[in-house]
Amino acid sequence: MASRLMATRGYDGTSISALAKSSGLPASSIYWHFGSKEGVLKAVMERGAARFAAETSLDDVPRDRSPREKVTWVLQRATRLIEESPEFLRLQMILLLSAPTGDANAAVGQLRQRQREGLRDMLALCFAEPGEPAATEIADRLVDIAAATFEGAFLAAQAGSTAHSRTLAQLVDVLIRMAEDEKSRKAP
């Protein structure tokens, strides 16, 4: 409920009284449980991040497939999660664009760092087992382009674009080509 409200109104446009009205709880209960609106935001972001992390476990990545199939699997999984609960990523985008201060900014920064690390680890798994230097180096080079393209596709979908699946297929192609280029540079 708080996630949906903040994703619709923005962080600054969501008051404790609006949260109280929407939840049916007195404002004093919200303050008691969360301390402030920033506390509510932090809880919303942590809950969304925990759900996303649980649904994108490294243990779930299929190990017996080609790198292309693994990358496709990772992106399809992330897409499905966002389609099921777009409020979380929408709120995250709003927060990034509105530059919140204090605890809200720290919570978004920490979440972005964990997401980047999780995506990097998944990409490393797509090209080799974790810990193998070549796979980690490749994933480090791919993670930012993968995240930026994925987020751009999400924003386009929010604006009504229906090319989301085509964009993700193109992203798979780009990531595979970049990985192959990186591997050929490292080859003796």
C-alpha cells in the first residue's frame, strides 16, 4: 500500500496523513512503527529489495545452458518480477530522479549498490562459475549497460511502449557480443 501510494504520488507527494488514510491506521501508529516518512520509505525499499533478491537467487540460474540461454533466463525472470509488481521499480526511479535527502537517499543508494552487485554476480554465472576471474571481469564490464538498458526498457514500457520483449532480446545479443569481445581480448 505505501509502495503503491509513493509510486503514484512520489515520495514528496505522499504524506503521513495520506498513508494513514490509505492504510486505515492512525498517523500515530505509523510514526510509532516507522519513526518518520523516511522510515516508511526505508521499509518499503527493503521489503521490495528482499522480495526481488529472493526471487532472483543465484541458485536458480540454470547451469547446464549456453551463456545466451542463461542471460535470456535472467532477464526474463527480472522482467516477470517487475511486471508482477511494477510499483517497486517505479518508486525507485522516482526517488532517483527526485534526489531525496538523508535516510531516503542512503536507502536508495544502498539498494542500487546491492542490485548492481546481484546483477553482476548473475552475469558472471552466465559466462562461468562465480569466482573465476574472466567471468567476473566480463560481468563487471557488462553490468552497467545491462542495468541501464533494462531500466530504460522499463521506463519505455511505463510510457506505453510495447517493444519491451524486443528490447530485451536485443540486450541479450549485445551482452553476448560484448562478452565474446572481452573473452577474445583476454585470450593469449
